[in-house]
Amino acid sequence: MIKNTLLKKAIERANDSRLAELIPALKGETALMFTDTSNAPAKIIKEFRKKDAKPALKAAYVEEMIFIGDEQLDALVGLKSKNELIAEVISLLKSPIQRVIGALENKGGGENAAA
């Protein structure tokens, strides 16, 4: 939990116009979450809601993007972590190589069968 006025002053001192977009959301109770995994806080909020529907997402600053409002929670849950994105890229890069190797093996196998 954090005082809204304290957070507002910290945002103002950061001199980042994108962070300033968060200031209007600083009303009522406010809690901050910090993480290295972009979708972790949203997943935690969603999981907690299964037991108690109290917490609402006011705003989020993720990977230099601003998300305002509780309706953005599903979009945040859907974000992939850095490790998930790296795994996807590696998989995409491996796929064409595996097809070429498979085609070469099939072609080589066909010639051996005819001989």
C-alpha cells in the first residue's frame, strides 16, 4: 500500500510523460506491485478474485506501455513473459531448419531404397 500523494510526487519527479498518465488513477486505496514478469501481477489479481472480488486494477505500467482501468486485466494476463517470447522465437527459428533436415532425410532415404 502506498499513499497516493507520495506516489504522485514520485511520478512527477521521474519527469516521464508516460508515467504521468497514471496520476488520474491515484484515487482511493492504491497498491503497487513490482515484477520482472510482465503478466504476473495481473495473474495474481485474477487468482485472488476467485476468493474475494475486491481488488481492481486501476492502472499498470508494463514494458513502457500504460494500461488504464480494470477492463485491461485480461489483456495484461494475456501478455507473454520475456522467457515465453524467447522460447517462441527459438521455436519459429528451429521450424524451417527442421523441415529442411526432414526433407533431406526423406530424399536421401528414397535414393537408398531404390538402389
